[in-house]
Amino acid sequence: MHITWTEQAQNKIHDIIKQHPNGHFVLNYDREGCGCSDDGIYTLGFTDEPIQNEVQIDTNSVPIYVMSYNQVYLDNEMTIDYDEKTKSFDLKSLNQIMNQTMSCVIDIKSKASN
């Protein structure tokens, strides 16, 4: 499994990292309120919470983590882009657009990174 961050996405994630150097990116598959377990939405998070059941996904830049049991919902080759107009990230593969308007939810608990 591999995720390619586009140049625009890399610029945005590096801005986030500059503000919060102790965090890491997490790709979540949120099924809450979606009904079936196959009906979910991908979300992007940035947190300083410890990595426990997460698996690191290979990328061309900054690492991204996903819960091990959510890997089944991901494609082998994916791209994360950033759209300056909508201020959101896009997650897509050759087969599908997984989420065209992902915001990055920043959840930093450590005061050291503020």
C-alpha cells in the first residue's frame, strides 16, 4: 500500500508540521452514522496521541498511519492532493474518489507543540 502526497498537499502538511512538530497524520475510516460497515468516509487527522494499533503507510513524503483493521477499505495506490480553493484534501485512487473534501482535523494535546 502506498500514498503519494502531491506537491500542493506536501506544502500544506509541512505548514501543519511547522506549527505542531510533535504530531503525526492519521487516515481514518469513519463509519459512525453511515449504516453498513462498508459505508464510511475517509477523514484526515493530525494528532500527538501515541501510535498503538496503527500501521504506517508507505508514502513519498511524510508518514501517514491507519488503523490496522481499516486497511481493507483502502486501495493499493492512492493519492492525497490539496485544493486551495476549497481548503480541503482529496483522497483518490485510480479506481475511485474516496473523499474529495477532507479537512485535516488537528487534535494536539501536548502543550509543548503549541
